[in-house]
Amino acid sequence: MTKLFEAPLYPYRPSPDEDAPAPVRHPVVVIGAGPVGLAMAIDLAQADIPVVILDDNDKVSVGSRAICFSKRTLEIFDRLGCGEEMVDKGVVWNLGKVFFGDRQVYNFNLLPEDGHKQPAFINLQQYYCELYLVERIRAMQAQGKPVEIRGGNRVENLHRYEDHTLVTIETPEGAYNLEADWLIACDGAGSPTRRMLDLDFVGRVFEDNFLIADVIMKADFPTERWFWFDPPFNKDQSALLHKQPDGVWRIDLQLGWDIDKEKEKKPENVIPRLKQMLGEEVEFDLEWVSIYTFQCRRMETFRHGRVLFAGDSAHQVSPFGARGANSGFQDIDNLGWKLKLVLDGKAPETLLDSYAFEREHGADENILQSSRSTDFITPKSETSRIFRDAVLDLAEHYEFARPLVNSGRLSVPCTYDGSPLNGPDDASLPKRTRPGSTVADAPTGAGWLLDRLNGDFVVLGLGTDVPDRMEMSGISVIGITVDRDAIGQELRDRYLATAEAAVYLIRPDQHVAARWLEFDSDKIEAALATATGRSAP
Amino acid sequence: MTTNVTVPNLEEPDTFYADLLAAHEGLSKEESDAFNARLILLMANRIGNLEELKSLLAAAHRN
């Protein structure tokens, strides 16, 4: 049987650019057709910005790799037109069990908050995520959207100029050059772009190895997340068991740093370990096994003139908390609309500095969270081990200790507190929807709120009328009014608290830019100027 | 900064001290270390307030 990740999905085809007498200029070139690069291209092409993706491969990634996709990621996929496919295929999970040594310490139910379209998390193999993104690109191409994936195109050299980058590409039929007004590097943790431009990748470094395996169970096994601290089958380390679609289970075994990778990867070493973990009587097939190494670090800045970095090329975290790929989608969500405004001449290039500011802030938050998880899971001193074990002991008996158990703090979107794009706030409104925060979904009486925010600036009037459309400095602002009698409990709790009415200015990436108690178009125009980098707040 | 967390507040200092020592009686060094860690976590939970906890950490460093 040919597996999904064995079939070429975007095989090399000669491009007319290869025979052009002079390098062809493109507005945007994305390097890397991984999940982040594909999503970036969809976002731009949806806004009619021509985009070319270059990748040296022609297939989806091998093995499950990133498997936990967060609610915010699914909301972004909804805006990109492929959220439904992901959720339909993915496994929704809520139940988790935590083990310490050979005993179960407690179990939990995620019990996600009601009144959101998307679930808290789904599990889905990365290759399915990539497949649905490629299928979305194919559907967009059929509608005439300007997006192209060039497989078998390996970037060999980059030369930066003030207003573009010259890209040298190697293909099976030889080399060619093209020029990119803007270059977006989504080429992963080992980013060749970063290396070719001789850029830093610094931060707190700690290193660890994980054996990751996909197994197909032959019998039923519960749809739960099982996490082990110091299990008998992996002494002094951690282990994770997670369900994926197609009856495939993902197993992560932490191995520590000083190991023989080739030896650990051999099936004769992997299978006995898995048997010890799953039980001798459980029958399974080993589908894929790999060793994954991580470090926690980020680039000092994500913008280098006309070259921008997104996803793992810009930042890397430990896998605890699913903060890798999920934060990459938040990167492109942040970058897409800003790049469009700059390309359309409606915002200054410096708006892109706010991409770096906001997403570096996000990366710092993710690195902090995942470093704390790593410190709990792998105690670095005798004293930290004593406290870790005390927490786990107490958690078995007392509820108070459970919030201290840290097997990964699951990815939530970052709030851009202190961003130069944030406008006025009204402190009487709920804190969770302050400027800089992601819009919290809620039913509006006419569909989900997030489904109604489709990539434009939006003025949301709650309990007060706002115009259906406003033109401000060449930017279209869509107005959505929710009448007082259509405001349900969720909208009230998330956006009004005790206020009778409120007006929110929402960015194209579904983040709150500013908010007031009443509509005033002058104030909105000023906040829009701030949110598009055209004036200081 | 540490004044309000270091003023005398124990109801019966001698009795508490004796109880604390008694609780460790018969424990190995390893068991005592684990006991202390559990006790610190229980006490921290009772205090709850982060600012106060930070003051206690600083006071324990005697700086």
C-alpha cells in the first residue's frame, strides 16, 4: 500500500521563469511548502497577491510529526478555507490521564468553554494537514487565484538588495534565478535561508531527544491522552500516548541527550519498549519511527529588511504544549494582512516591524511556557526533582496540587499587550478581549462571530448601530451590528460585561485593535491609522 | 519588602516547632526532604498570594 506521504504531490515541472532572458520579478516568494509556508501562501493568494512557493521536495512530510492543532489554528484554517476538512478528519479529545512511575495520579477532562465553533484541540497527522492545505491551493488555482507551488526547486543562494532579493534555484533541469520583492522563509528549524544569510539563532538552549513512533493498534484503545512521568519503561524520562485518525497512535518517548540515535531507532530496540508501555497482550504494527531533537531558541528579529521569517525557521520550542506548528500559523496570520497593505501602498513598510515585534513577543511566551514544562518534566537538580515528585505525590491525593503538574501548557494565542498597533481601551469592558487579544468566538444570532470576520478590518457594534461599510484612507472597513436583543450570554460575557453597548475595531487577523463604549468614526479612523502603522497611538 | 511576612505570627511557637520535629522523626534523609517539599507546597497553597510568596522566598534567602 502506498502511504500518503510516499506519493509526489507537487512534482517538479519546468517553469517559464527558467527560460526567461532576465530573472522574473515576483511580489512574494515563500521558501518551504511545510504547513506554515502553505498557509502563508493561501492567505496571500486569497487576497489576490501573487505568490510562488519553492520547495526542494515534492511530497507531504513523512510520519505524523506535528499532531496537535489548537482551536486558534482551526480558526485560522477556517479563514483560509480549509478548517472543515481538518476537523472532519481529526480526532477530538478531552480526556487525559497522568501517570507517575507505575501508578495513575489523576485524570482530567479539558471541558472546553461552550460557545465556540471550534474544539479546543484536534489530533491530526501533519501529512493530512499539509495535504488539505495543498488541496486548498489546488482549488484556489482552479478559481484563478495567483498561487504556484514549485516542487523540486531548491534554493541555492540568496543575494539581498534594498528592494528585493535575488534567488538562485537548483532544479532537476538546471539552475535559474528569480527576484522577489518580499521573501518569506518558512523553511523549518534548520532553515537554509537563515544559514545562507548568516543570521543568528540564539536563546536559552537545552537539548533533548525524543523517540517518536506511529503505531497501528489492532484492538480498541481509549481516545485519551496518557502522559507518564518517570515510567518503569522509560526511567527518569517522560512518555506520551496520543490518538490520531486512521487508528494510528502516536507515542513520544523522551530519551535525554546522551544517546546513540541509530541504535535507539532500530525496531528490535523500539518494540520491546512499546510492549512494556502498552502491555504484552496489545498487538500493534510499527508504522514509522524517528528521533526528534529540539532546542528552545529564536532569531533575534524575524524581519531582515525584505526577508521575513515565520514558523520554526524563526523560533523553536520543546514539543510540550504543542506550541511549534500552532505558533507558526499565528505568525502567518499576523503577517499576511500587513504585507498586503504594504504591497498595496496603503501602509508603510515599517508596519512589518510590528510583525516582528508581535511575533517575537509570542515566541518569547511560547519559549517561556515550554521551558517551564521541560524543567518540570526533566528536573535539572536533585532539589527540583524532590519538588517535582512532591507535586505528583500530592496531586494523587489533593486537588490543590494538580494545577502545578506541568506536562505541557497547551498552546493558546498570544495577546499582543504593549503592541504599537494597539489603540484605545475602555477598562470597564472584559479583560479577555482587550486590545491585542484574539477575538473570542461566540454565537451572534447570525452565525459564529469568527465566521463573519473574513480578512478585512471590521467594526463590531454590539447593542449599537455601526455603518455597513466605511472607506478610511483607502482601506475598506466592514461594519457588523449585533442588535441588543440578539446579544446572547456568551457575547455579553466576552465583550460587554456590565456595559450596555460597545464598539470593537478588529484587525484582519481577528485581533482586537481598539474598543469604545460608543461609535465615533473619527476615533475609529485614528485607531485604524495606529493599527496600520501610519501614526503613533 | 519582607517586613509584613517576618513579624511574629505563630499562635504557639514552641508547640509548632516540636510538632515539626516530631513529624520528621523516624524518616530517612530522603523521606524528610520529600516531606519538607510537600509541606512547603501545602503551605504555599494556603498563602496563595503571589506577592506574599515572593516576599517569603526573598526572606528565606535573608536578602
